[in-house]
Amino acid sequence: MAKKGKRYQAALEKVDRTKAYSPAEAVALAKETDIANFDATVEVSYNLNINVKKADQQIRGAMVLPHGTGKTQTVVVIATGAKAEEAKAAGADFVGEADLIEKIEGGWLDFDVMVATPDMMGQVGRLGRVLGPKGLMPNPKTGTVTQDVTKAVEDIKAGQVTYRADNAGIVNVPIGKVSFDDQKLLENLRALHSRLVSLRPASVRGGYINNLAITTTMGPGIKIDAPTLTDEAK
């Protein structure tokens, strides 16, 4: 642990905590200060000036990043008949109905995303206590409750990410891996930023983005100059 602490402190010393870096500088510095001995995830954190207790200020959804996330997602689809066959053809890892629901109720959770057709949500609903705390419950806002299971599965496999503001207005989203080249990370970052800026609630007064930072799995946070990123994302 002491060795890890020293490495982190050395990485932290490379970061000017009083500075908001340009997007390109921030991406490069995040990769430079990565201390993991594996291909770490690069994540962006937004602190938004919103009140999620107000229905019109809840930020939640999904999008496919231009270059994906570098992670292969395991997808479960709850569907029947033709829709189940569509899911299999689209590349879903597990497809089923009551049998698969029972398996999940029994504690099986070896998947990253669940997709369900609307007609199956009555049965999937009983998994709420199991899936809800893990963020795995299908939801129309993230495109995981849908009749178009082919698009849902293909989007997830192509690098779809979900975003959701927590009670403090914080949104954390992965934008790739340290092994990605800088340009790919920048393009993913700009695409995500463009989406979140477009979702600014009309009722928000004053600034929308309080703080914005980028980090790697084990690295220090690096502030990004949000106005500069907004200009680049246009």
C-alpha cells in the first residue's frame, strides 16, 4: 500500500490543482498520471447545477460513443418469440423469459446490461430489488425497454454508455481506456459533452456545469475547462 501511495503522490504532483486544463491537455495528463498496471478506464465526472428532486431537472439517458468504451458488454435480453430470435441474431449473450428471470432471482448476475421488451416488464418488475441497487434494471430512458431489441443490443455492443445524475447532481461516465489514442478519447469526450449540454433543463438558473474533471481508474482528478470543451463540441 505504501508503494501505491508514493506512486499516486508522484502522479498528483504533476497536476496543477488550481488550473482548469484544455480538453487536449487534460486527456494527455490523465494518461500520463495513470498508475494502474492494467488498461485503466478513463472517466469523466460532471458536477451539474441541477436539483434532481425536480422532475424536469433529472438527467438520464444513453448514447453510443464514437469510438466505444473499450469494454465488451455482456447483454441479457428478456423477450419471447420473434423478439427473442431477433436478440439472438443481434448478438445478445443470453436470451430468455421466465426461466432466465428465475435464474437471476436465484442470484445469477454475470452480465452488464439487461434489455427487455415492454410486454415482459410485468415479470421483470419482480427483479427490482435485485437489479435496482446495481443499476441493471431496464428503463425506457436508457433504451433498454424497447421493441427494437436489435438496435438495443447492437448499440450496447458498439459502445453505448448510460448517464444519470445522482442526488448531488454528479454524472460519471466512462469514455474509453488509457490505451486509446488521445484523439479518440477527445472525440468521445466531445460527443458526451455535446449530449449533456443539450440536456440542460430550461428551469436551471445560472451556470449549468459547476465542475468537470477527467480521471483514470487509479489516477488523480484533472479539471477540464468546460467553456473550451463546449466550444469544441459544437
